[in-house]
Amino acid sequence: MTSPRFNFVIDCSDVALAEYLRLDAESAVKVYTRGDLNWCLQTYHILLKRSKLPIQLSNRMLPGAINIIHSDQLLQQRGDSSAFIVCVRADYPGRRWAHYHLVQNKNQLGHNVSFLPHWVQPGLIKRDAARNSVKRVAYAGEAFNGNLAGTTDTWKSLLEPHQIEFVTLAGGSWHDLSTIDILVGIRSFDKQPFNTKPPTKLFGAWHANIPFIGGHDSAFKQVGTPGEDYLLAATPDEAIAAILKLRDNPALYAKLVQNGQRKAALYTEETIAQAWVEALTGPVMQRYRQWQSKPLLEQARFAALLGMGNLEHEAKQIIKKLVGKKMNPALWSVATFVKKSLFF
């Protein structure tokens, strides 16, 4: 039985695909700007360099291959029963008709699902070793999309009395942490676990030799230890107290950096590439062989779950529109029940 190729699928024209294929790993860093490029194009380039897997990059799913595609693109392309589909879920819903899922949070694990950590920020520039005080606190990411608790102005006003600057690093500069003394990654001022979110920001802090203050994200707790390699905060007061503690306690600052360096060694391009290889050649390949062995059953499964998936998506769009309007309590309860019942 011949081994299939691993086909990484991205959303682009044939002309753009040819350009992506010509990029080397270094220059490709500049184009990792959206989900499928981060998860599929970046993985293709890294595995091309760090593995001997038979891999290819394309803009469509192919029969006879193990097709690895981001959830958003899978929703658009749908696929057919001749294609074996591995859905990279990322921050998006799972797609029931996919044959396997790859997730970024261990709380998303289940049947035919593997956890794979996202890649560390490409081209990361570490904190300047000459910096010896806490003067600049940053959030590296988009601050407008609900991933940062509070507003940039709120953070600035909280830190200004302590002569500490707060900045949000703009897209394109997230990799340059040379002038940052503390990184924050608090999505909300409460204890929500955010079970679909990755631990990527914590990885970045560890690799940049910068202490990290995070919220109660389950992903952070899955890979780190609060108080040892990062600090927890669930309120604005706790966040400011943690920042001031790091400013006033050099020993604690050094402890978090040193422990973070040890943890960073577990999450490198090399180790994450190896995790990809093990997942693709292990459970993903096992599921592919199972799919090959029962073609009629798998065709029926695909047709049924694709239809169900389309209905789910359409229902979700309707619910979103309803949520955007005023709803009476009874209708809200029905919409909430439907959403919880349908989506996984």
C-alpha cells in the first residue's frame, strides 16, 4: 500500500501559489498574516526543511492525498468523498465532515483529534539584555478584537502613575520584543478558561526572556505553572500588582525568566516540527488507512456529515443575526439551546 502525500491547502490563486512556492523559509515569514498561511503555509515551509515527509502545497484538496486545511477554508471548499480531510481548527469551529482535526488547546481533544502547539513567533527578537528595569509593558496582538481585557487607554491610565509605559505592538512588529520588559496576555478580567485559544503568547514571552502576566486561559495552565514561569491576574488590580511586584522584586523577575527559558526549550521549531511528524505519521495516518478500508461507509458518512455541517453553519448565521437584534427572553433561551446543541 503506497503512502499518500501530505497536501497543505491554502486559499490563493494559481499565480499566488507559484509565488508562495518560490519563497524560502526566511522571506516567507513576512506573509504569515492569516490563519491558513500561519497554519498551513508556515507548516509546509518548516516541514520541508525539518522532515522527510512527502509534502506539497496547493490551493485545492486532492484525491489520494491527506489534505490539511484550515477550518475557514474548509467551510468554503467543502470537499468531496474522494478527499481525505484533516481540519486545522485553530480559533474556528470544528467541521463534522472532516476525517480528523488538529487543535491548539488540549481541552479541544476528543475522538480523531490531536493537539499541536502553534509555531513560535517567526523572526522573534528577544528583550535587550542591557535593559535592567521595568519601564515598558506590552500586549503583542490585535487589541480591538476582544483578546485584550480593557482598552489600551485603560492600561495606560493604570500604569501612568507608576511611570510605566504601556504599548500595544502593531501588526508586523509583534516579533520585535527588544524594548519590552513585561508582556501581558489577559483576554478578560475574570476567570474564563478560553478553551479554544492557544498558549502562543506565553511561548513568545518565554523565548524572548520576558516575564508574562496572563489570564486564566486553560492553554497557559496546560503548558505553564502560575507563579513559576508566568503570573496570573483576573482583575485590573491584580494585573497592576503583578507588574509592580516584578518591578520591585528582581529575584522574582529573574526566576520567571530562567524558568521560562527552560520551558522554551520544549517548544521550538524543531520540537513542534517533530510533534507534527508524529501526529501525521501516527494517528492521522491510522485514520487515513481506516478511511481507505471502508470506502462505502466513509462516503455515506461524508455525505451525511457535510449536510449536517452546512445546516449548522446556516443556523449559526441566523443565530448571530438574531443575537444582534432585540430578543425576548424565551427566544433568547431557544437560540442559546440550539447553539449549544449544534456546535462543537
